[in-house]
Amino acid sequence: MSKITRPLRSVLYIPGSKDRALDKARGLPADAIIFDLEDAVIPEEKPAARETLATALKDGGYGSRYKVIRINGLDTEWGADDARAAAKMDCDAILLPKVGSPADLDALAEITGDIPLWAMMETPGAMLNAAAIGAHSKLQCMVMGTNDLNKDLQTRVRADRLPLMTGLGLCVLAAKAKGIAIVDGVYNAFKDDEGHRVECDQGRDMGFDGKTLIHPAQLDVANEAFSPSEAEADLARRQIAAFDEMQATGQGVAVVDGRIVENLHVATARETLAKLDAIAALQTE
């Protein structure tokens, strides 16, 4: 399965049943959109939501935004029909909720064929099976479902997310081990920019590629938090220059700001600048 090479700083949930929301999403600065047929759609509207979403995607207008459809679970009365419908829509991936093992992805792939899959990681079982799930041949991205995980773990909701750290860490490790993308869970208080910023920074520091969002008001904070800062870009350029100069002159060591620069630092620096280039490309589209 091909890896995602474009930024996923902001991954916005949009109800698949709401024409107005689907239209508004065409002009939002989200790196990716999850068109939701699951939690955001009431049972009575689920069959009609498939038609609404199919029409919106056929009409297009979403540009280079990564388009993902979240279906209902295959253990529900709507899941299989969602999967069959989504497989015919203009999307980049299909997201399966409450993935507990690779077998869940196998079952979806039997319906959707070669379409890339994303997995909601939101149960204790998923945390314990993260490595096996992450190794699935059709999986492109893990999506943390922190609200459901909090519920199943019977935790207190804390600003530092300490009760979730084991699960979050296991999933990050699983994703990085296989080179797939992973995005953090949502921040529920969509009017609390400062709290959202703190949680985005925490996720970025842990190694997440971006954050799932429940409201367009959260886009700017997420995009900023998961973009390299000017200071990071400046350091990356100076590290590359110092290392190149060391190699050209035959000096034994490259040093920047009193710290030794090795191959691994240069590799990270090049990734930082490549991400900046990719972000700039998105902004010009």
C-alpha cells in the first residue's frame, strides 16, 4: 500500500448528510476531510446520507484535500451497504470505526478491494493489537478515537491525558514501525483555543502527524501546531549547511549552536524542509 506523503495536519470531520456542511468544506483550509456516515448521522438518515455524500463527491470542488469516508461498523445494519457505496465514490480512503484486529480490516477489504483503509483506534483491544493492525497491507493511517477510549477505560478526563498515554504511545509506535500515518483524537471544547493548542503541541511532540477536528474553528490552531516553525526551519537549514561544509572540507565534526550534527539530524532537517515545501504547495492550490 502506498504511503501518504502529503501533510495531514488538520483532519476535519464533516457530516455526510448535511448539504450545507459538505459545501462549506470545499473552502476550508483542512488538509484532509473525514466525511462521516457514522456518529454524525442519525439512524433514520443513514441510507439517505450515502446518496447525499455521493452527489457531493461527484460534484467535486474539494481540491487536493485528502478525502476519507467513515462508514458505520460492519457489525451494524448499515456498515456493509456503506462500504459498498463508499467503494464507488470519489474518495482517497475508507475509515472503519472500532477496529479491534486485522480481521476487521480484512472484512472491509473484501468489500472495498484496493481502496486504502484507515482505522479508528478507540478501544482497549485496539491498543493491545496496535502492532498487528498497523501491519495490515491496506492500512494507510490510524485515527485515534480518544472519546471512546476514555469511555471504555472508565478514566477521568484530564488536561494532560495521562490515562490515555499508554494507548496513544502504543499506536504511535505501531504506526511509526510500519511508516504509516497517524492522527490524534479530537479536542471537544472547540471554543477553547488555548486548551486545543496545548493538546496539539502534546500530540506533535509525541509524533502524531496531525489532529482530527470537530469544528472549522479549530483548523488554524492545528495547522500551525503541526507545521514546522520558523525557528525549526532555520535550524534545519543551518544543520544541513554545516554538515555539507564539514563533508566538503573534510572536517571531522559539524557543530550548530554548540551541538554536534550527525546524519540522523540532517535526515530530520531535510524532512522538516520537505514538509514546509508540501505545506506551501497546498496553500498555492
